[in-house]
Amino acid sequence: MTLPGFLFARINRLLPGKSGVAKGATFGLIGWVLMGLFFFPAIGLGPFAIGAGSGLGPALLSFMMLQAYSIVLGTVYGLLDRPTDDHNRQSCRHHAHKLKFSLA
């Protein structure tokens, strides 16, 4: 799972959504579609592993697996990407300074 983590780190800011959960869910959906259209046919199972003879089971299992992984990944990246306390303090000082001059 190193490659998906590396890819997520590179495209995190480009993914739609404001929260890490939304970005992770989008990343998981993209990964699932790519896996269903390219990986499963490459190993002889057909699109979304329909040729495995198990109905929708493999497709749903791979979807849930990728969603769980990607949502956790997005949540962790979202928490790590929050501004630090120093950044928040500087931002608060800047806005307070602007407010003070706008009231004068």
C-alpha cells in the first residue's frame, strides 16, 4: 500500500472536497475505477472482476477495501495538514490588527 499513499500525498491538494474524509473517498473511488478497468482485466478477470464467477462480490469487496484505506489515509493527511499553533496566532494577530484600524 506504499504506492497509493505516495500518490495520495502528491495529489491531495488537487482532489475535490475540503475535508480529509471527502478527499480520501474521492481518491478511493478513482482507485477503484482504475483497478476495475485496468488491473482486473490485466490479470484475466475482466472489468471489475466479473469473469471471476462470483458476481459482484469481488467488485464490492475491492470498493470497500479501497474506500476504507483511502478514507483513513485522507483523515490522517487532513489532520497533519492543519495549520500549526504559531500560524493560528499570527493569523489572529493580523486580523485583530486589521479590525483595530478599521474601527478607528
